[in-house]
Amino acid sequence: ASIYQEAQQTKRQMALLHRLSNDIRDSLDISKVLGQIAKGIGEVLNLNRCLVRRFSTDNMILKTEQEYSSKNYDKTADLIFQFEREWIQGLAEDDDVDKSLEILNIPSVKNKFEVSNPEMYKIAELINLKSYLAVPLVARGKVLGTINVHQCDRERNFLPEEIEFIFRVGSEAAIALEHAALFDTIN
């Protein structure tokens, strides 16, 4: 039964990657494509929230472009955590690191912040954040944004296959962002 479930999950992941590749190729509406990416990841991995964030045109402000939120969970697009900012800043500053491989994975927000940062933990409790994962959107060695995943109904250790899937989708999203920037430049 577990092998069957894994096969079905892989099938859903591959179908989403194929659909997103087509959407990126066929659409110049970056907001629509990023919305489909957030929703697709959220639904395929059974997440409570998935946010696609990107840097503003001046590369100074990380903003949420699209957010998927499963029912019963409030949207949190305007909330960017300090630990997130520090992670992004570290990626931007470290030229020796392969940025496409750096992730921010917090399987238990409670274990990480309850004692070390009680204020952060209170915020996490308010939005029901139990586990957190972020991967960078990287094109040609430059970080363009992030995909952020929130698990709110339980703590979750993301499997290597799930993280790899998010990386693959992130590669597609980075291509979409790069194409959008080129299109804006041409216009």
C-alpha cells in the first residue's frame, strides 16, 4: 500500500511539473503562473500554506507574490519572519555557496523557538505554524525569490523527495521570473 501511495504521489508531482512547464512556456502573466505554482505545491504535498515570494525590481524587498492556503487557515502573505530575512541575507552575501542547494528547514517550530525566541514562537502559535520549509528560487547564481511552505496541522519532517520536488518546481519558477524580467526589460 505504501509503495502504491508513493507511486501515486510521484505521478501527481510529475503531472504538476509538466503542467507548470507548459504554463511557463505559454503565459506571460507571471502572477498567474506563480499562483499556480503555490497552489500546485500546496495541493500535491498536502500543505496548509505555500507562498511564492520574490524580490522587488530593486532587489531590496522580499514580497509575497502569491499564496496558497488550504481551508481553515488564514493567509499570512504580509508576514515575513526575521529568521527568513537572515537566511535570505546569508544567501545574498555568501558567494562561495551554491545558492540553489541552500534550504531553510524547521521541522519543529516549537522546538526551535519556544525557549530560544519566545516572541517568535508566540507569532508562530498565532498562525498555527508547526513546521516551516523554504527553498530559494535561483537563476544563473542569483536568488530571485523563495518558495515557503507552512505545515500548520502537525509537525512535519519533510522527506528528501518532497524537498527535491519543491526544488524542481522552484527551478521552473525561477525560469518564469527570469522570463518575466526579460519581458519587462524588452517592453
